[in-house]
Amino acid sequence: MRVFKFGGASVKDAEGIKNVYDVLQKVGYEDVLLVVSAMGKTTNALEVVIKNYFDKSAELQSSVQEVKKYHNQILLDLFEDDKNDVFQAVKLHFSDLDYFLGHNKSPNYNFVYDQIVSYGELISTTILSHFMNFMGIKTQWIDVRNFIKTDANYRDAEVNWELTQKNISKNVKRKILNITQGFLGSDENNFTTTLGREGSDYTAAIFAYCLNAESVTIWKDVPGVMNADPRYFENASLLNQISYREAIELAFYGATVIHPKTLQPLQKKEIPLYVKSFINPLLKGTSVSKGATLEPFLPCFIVKKNQLLISLSSIDFSFIMEDNISEIFSLFSEYKLKVNLIQNSAISFSVCVEDKFDNFKELNTVLSKKFKVDFTENVTLFTIRHFNDKAAEMVEKGKTVLLKQVSTETMQIVTRDN
């Protein structure tokens, strides 16, 4: 079997749904399992619903109504009249959502988040499945929660591989187009769980692993994996092929290419991964496989904006030793600052971090009791894999370099605009 994953951008409206049909006509759909995300920005819209639910906001019903209205318009654009069964099927999902909002007693934010946000995927796949049937492609709609079993760590659940393998091996029919949801699973009590960052890609990898699939294809609105983000670099080039290892290295440094969690099950069974364009589906895109050399061999650029450069030194000029570093890292973890670069000398310790939750001010108060703290806000961290002098010059041009670190394959540069 082949496993295809379509993200929210590919199914954001009626034209997107029709395009998925066109892609399948071009690349084939027999022995295919589709993993599909929520439509467009539905997850964001459902997060607003969750916020209003907890705030006991008067805006709760109107935020739910926005989600209903968005999907209803897509239905009206896709189907000739509202007599199609899909209208009733979607209405049932929204009835379940309304029931949960009216009857839930749990105060656990993460639990509530997973129960509510899951409706995005359930509804998108219901609409897609009905449209494929309407267009003459017979489908099997699968509720992924009956297949992928997890622990109860809501919003970042761990997969129970033994149970999941059993469910998928036994119940996925071949010779038909299977359509299921990305990002979701369920715990032993059948409550919905979600798989964390890049969860839909991970879902595709889980099914591929359990089905011994021929390949996984992630369909995007770009030609494949590029050597740089075209928003920041002119003349970004398509990478025709990369190895699993290289893809994991790029992801480690912050590239939003493919999450390591997705690559790990594929690597174990050496299942190739393709990243292709849903706009031009017959183009080759990028292949990720075992031992593939980077082709073409080019420097790869990763940009992380809005970083914070912190320099810590001992107040009494004593050495910063292992116990100090251990304590510092423990505090970074406690205050949820993500460390992206480390450099230390005898009496100072510099880190480039991401303060996603705006906790640095509080952390600074704690650190200042033991260390002299200097920091620079809004810096940019550039990582260059397979760097050369020209690549470094291009990054540094017109900027002040605050810190640079070089290893055999990788250069990291922290800069501030002049």
C-alpha cells in the first residue's frame, strides 16, 4: 500500500477538495490510505472555542458557529444540493461537539483540548470521503481512534505500538481508498488523544510502518524540500533526495521539513518518504530514504527568528562547572525555554534560546541571584548545514555577528540586524 498525507492547506476549501480528487486521478488511488488534517485554519478556530469554553465567555456559541459556517459553505460549494448524506454526517459531528461542550465535567485543559480539537479532522475526512464517493471513487472512512491506541498523556500521547499494529493489520481493507484522520488516537478508555507536533505526518508513518507500506507521500504546496526558506533566501533550490539522517539533522536544528518522530518508524523498515507538490503532482519532488546522499549537494539554511541570546557569568569570577550548567538547564526546562545553541568558556556560558511562553523575565530574576546575566532580545539564529565561506558571507552580510559556532558539517551564527 501507499500512504498519502494531505495537510490543512490542501483541503482548505472546495477547490482544495476537488484538487485532491484530481491528484488521485493522476497518481492512482488503489491500495492507498489517505491521512488528512483539519481544513485550513480549523484547528486555530477550535482553539478559540476551547479558550472561550474555559473563560466561560459569552463568545463561546459564536466561535462554534464560525466553525460550523465555514464547513457548511464548503459543503454547499461541493454538493449540488443539501440532500446528500454528508450534510447529516457533518451535522452529527457538530451535535457531538455541542453535547461535549454542554456536559463535560473535566477541568483538565489538555483533556478538553483533545476532545474538542479532534472534530476538525473528523469533519474534514467525512467531507472528503463523501466527495470521493460522489465522484465515483469508492472509499472506506476510518475512525483513526479505533486504530491508533495511546497512553492518556493528552496533547502529546505516546503510541501503544503493539495494540496499534494489531488493529491496523487486522482491520485496514486493501484494494480500496481508505481515508482517515491525522493527529488523533485514543487511550484505553476510548477518550480522544492527540499526537503532538506534526501529528498528522506521524500518523502517516504509523500506518506505513504497521502496513509495511511501499512508501509515504506528504503532499504540500511547495515542490518538495528546499535547501532554504524562500521567504528569507532568494534562489532557494529543490533537494531531489536526502537521507533519513540528514532530514533528522535538519529537523534538530529547526527546519520544519519533517519531524524526527515521523522519520523514526519509516527508517526502521526503510520505507521511503516523498515530499511532493499537490499543485504539480507529477513532478518528482524530494525523496527521503536510507543512505541517500544529499542531491544536489548544497549548503542548507535554517532560520530561527525572535531568539534570545543569554550570557551568564559567575559573579565572583569562579569557573562555571558541571553542577552550574546542570542547574541552568534544569531552570530552562522548568521555565520552558528551548535551547538552540550552547557555547561556554571557563567563566561564561552563552545560550541562544526561544522564549515561546514569555517566561524569561521571571527566569532572569532567579538566575540573577547566582550569575551575572546579560541578554540580547530579537536576535536571529542561522544554521548552515554543509556550509562554505560563500554561505557564511551571505548570512553575515549587513548584520552584526554576536556569536558563531562551527563544527565539521554545521555552522551556527547568531546575528542582529544593523
